[in-house]
Amino acid sequence: MRTMNKKDRLSSCSLLKRAFSLLTILASVCLGSQPATAAEWQQPLIPVTKDFTLDNGLRVVLSEDHAVPVTALAIVYDVGARNEQKGRSGFAHLFEHMMFEGSENVGKTEHFKYIEGAGGTLNASTHPDFTNYFEKLPSNQIELALWLEADRMRSLKVTEENFKNQLETVKEEKRSRIDNQPYTPATLKLEEVLFDNWANAHPVIGSFEDLEASSISDVRNFFKTYYAPNNAVMAIVGDFDSADMEKLVKKYFASIPRQPSPPKPEVAEPEQTKAKFLQVDDPHARLPALCLGWKAPARRDPDFFPALIMEKVLSEGDSSRLYQRMVKGEKVALKADAGLDVRRGPAAFEAFIIYKPGNSQQKIRDILDSELTRLKTQSVSPTELEKAKNQILRSNFSSASYDSLQRSLGRAEKLAEYTLFWGDPSLIDKDMEALMKVQPADIQRVARKIFTRGGETVIEVRPCQSKTESDKQAGT
């Protein structure tokens, strides 16, 4: 057992204090006492033990936590769908798959076998503005993760065979998770219509025609450009000694060559002043639906924080306004959701409503519009505001939440993202403070700015029979 000393920046004691503070906050809600605006938490939320940059440009952030013998590693690459070029969409998502196809010293799919065999977990995901990879392991096995991540950053096997193999995998993923799912194609179409800039509008999964038209040299150039150490940040959180971890990081990553800095994507969006409308026939849908979208502030924009609170008020839980009005109250909808699609560049505020037979599209629009007007013209009640803030606190501190700061992986991912995106992991604290300071007037102001009639995009989803079903019913 490791003996803890004064240099331990985040101890089991501080974790217990953090959890106790959260319980106190939540208890105040149940007992009807002062709202969460008085919430306090340990600062910094994620203590940084060491922050250094290798000569090749890889920035590394370390945070010791000796509460349990577990360590999490997260690498975030500054590449997402927005970095792709027209005619070559889908590369960012394809490379999420390619990264598990083997490297100089690791065979195909062996990354999974090594990590899981050592008692760990791993995964990856692609987003419009970044791609991330992570492993969480017993602390005495973390060197394995460092070796695996360094080997594929240095020497990924970008071969014709692997490219074709993963292209087929992506095709099957699109068929099963998008094409054959009700309403999903329409939700993707919403962003294609809402955004005017192709960098923001095209879906992460990309175009198969683009991928099939690509050469292996296109694929290798993409890897060399974006999967370079100077285009990534690695965060490690857990039970380790920072001095020893720095030596291990240098051992595995220092010799990986730096590459020229990739071009920055142009993601600016013009203001939308005229409403957009599109009808989508969906053979998998059984009920009509509406997808609505408005351009919204980027992550960390001053208006972002009221927008995030507004999302909770409208659509978080069974007590939210849309659920209470449309699902439980007037019983016009089976599903009524709204949410902020968070991005570094221009984002989107979206609503999705599946409505019951016997209700017109106009009736659904009128109810939704009345709720949006209410946000613009009436102050959110102290109880609603308190609840929304506590929902954010819960997502950040409850051990049941994926993003929880109680989890080493949640902290590693947040450190990596904030450091890559804005160069300052301490901004995590400033963002939490900004969220807790949001007032009803801020929500009204941002609602008036976002929810304009000319700024809306509407996708009407109409259930329809596929040609196969039509033929069956016709007896052909």
C-alpha cells in the first residue's frame, strides 16, 4: 500500500469532502432551503500535479489521485468532421476505427485484448470538433496504455487492406445505427439544412462515395497531418507519482516526430434571417415527428451558459416544461425533447417531438412556440433555476454520471479537452462558476436571441411505407 504524503494533490479525504458537499447541496433542494447559487466545491475541481510539453509538441497534463489504485489516460486529437475537406468527408470517423487496426508492434484488434486482459476498459469517439481515445486500468498496468497509444501514434498500419476493411465496417455501422433507425436520418438532415457552412453541416459519419473515391495516399496524408503529437493533448489521472509518470511519457512519446501544424478550419456561420423547411419521408417511422433547430452559441461563449441552463429547464427529466406540457399535460406527444448540441464552433439548439395521431403539426408548433415565448417573456422561477443548476452539479459530481469528476476517467477527459481546446485546464472551474451565476434575466435574453422565427429550421418527418412494404401489400 502506498503511503500518502503532503504532496498528494487529491486525496481520498478531499474526494469525500467533495461528495459530502454535493450531498449537502442536494439535501437543500429536498428540504426547500437556499438554492444552488450558494453551492461551494473544492477548487480547483481537478488539481493539476504537473503540466508539461514535449519537444515534439505533445502536451501532457497529470493529476494524482491516490484514493483508489486506478489510473485513466485520455488522448484528444484536434480533428473532427469540421477538419475534413469537401469530397473527403468521413475521414475523422474512419480513423477512429483505423486506430484499432494495428501498428508496428501491435496486431489487429490486439489493443482491446491487451487492455481488457490487464483488467482495463477502453473506447474512442468522433465528434464534429475532436476525436478522443481512452483507457482506464489498474495503476500498475498504466505503462501498457502508454506503450499502446505511442505505438499507434507513431506507426499506425495504414494499408489498403485495413482501409477497405474499416470502410466496410463503417458502412455497416451507418446501415444499422442510422439508415435503419426511425427518425435518425431526419435528425442528421436537420444539421445539414440548419448550418450554411459545410464544415459544420455534414454528418460525422461522412459520405461513402467520398471514402470510396479516396486513395491510400489520401488516407496516409490525413493520418500524418492530424495524428501528430503536436495536434494532441494527453491527460493522465490516478494513482501514480508524477515524476515517474513524466519519465514514462518521455520514454514512449518523446521520439515521435512532430509534423507541420494542420490548417485551422473556417467554421463561421452567417446569421440566419429566413426560416428553412424540409419534409423527410421515413419508412421506419410509425408516427409523425418534428425536428427543429436554431443556431446557438459556441462552447464557452458568454451566452452558452444560459443556453445550457435553458436546456435543463425545457427538457431535463419528467418535471421539465416540455414533458409536463406535451407528454403528461395535454398528451399530444409521445416524446418531447430539446437540447444544446455543444461544439467549439457554432452550435445548435434542437427540439425533437414525436406527436400522437389526431394532432396537427400546427397544434404541436403552437404549443412549442408558446413555451419558447414563455422563456423569452417570463422569468424562470427560483425553483426551476435551482433544479437546473443542481442537475448540472449532479452530472459533474454524482458517481453514477459518466462525466462525473468523482471518476478518474471523467477528470482525464475534461482535462484533455480543456487543455487542447483553450490551453488552460483551470477554465473548468470558471465554467462551473459561470453556470452557477446564471440568472433568469440571462435566460430571457439568450432565449430572445436564439429562438427567432427567421432563425428556425424545421424538418417534418412523415411516416411512409418502403417500396418493399408497398409491394407486399399490393400482392406483387
